[in-house]
Amino acid sequence: MELVKAQGHIALGEGKTIILNGHNTEKSLKKLYKVNKNDIISIDTEYGSYSYKVYDTKVTTEKDINIETDRENLVIYTSYPENSVGNTSKIYAVYANLE
């Protein structure tokens, strides 16, 4: 499932947590709400392809995002509820581990 086309510096494959976020009005992050546990998120870059397996999705707050430090993982989040406009106090987060 293609969720995002990332630009900029992302440390994929370096064993660190990668955090991607954006507004839920963006075409690519509208799909984030359809991601389920065990789905595979693939990210292709100039220096390699990476697959992350989703292990959790949840509604939370930005300050309560869980970040694992013992392995490379991916956290993608956007505003919640799905059809909200502007700033919200909640976010929808997807957590995935490098395959």
C-alpha cells in the first residue's frame, strides 16, 4: 500500500525510529485510516527499499506517541477524527516494525 511519497532526509535502514506526519487533508494520508494490523508499508528510496509491518494503530495525542528504541520502527500519524479540519487534540497513529 502506498501511503506517502517522502521528501527530505529520512534515516531508513539505520536502526532508528522514523516519524512521518502530515495533515489528513493530504491525498496520501487520507489512506492512513485504512491501514490495519499486519499490513505491510513499503517505502522506496534512491538507496533502497524498506518494508515495515504494522503492529498497532491507535487514537492518541502527539505527546503520547510510543517510540521504541530497541529496533527500527516507523510511526506515521495525522489528525483525528478523519474528517477534521484545522488543529485537533487527537491524532491517529500507525506503528510498524522494519521487516
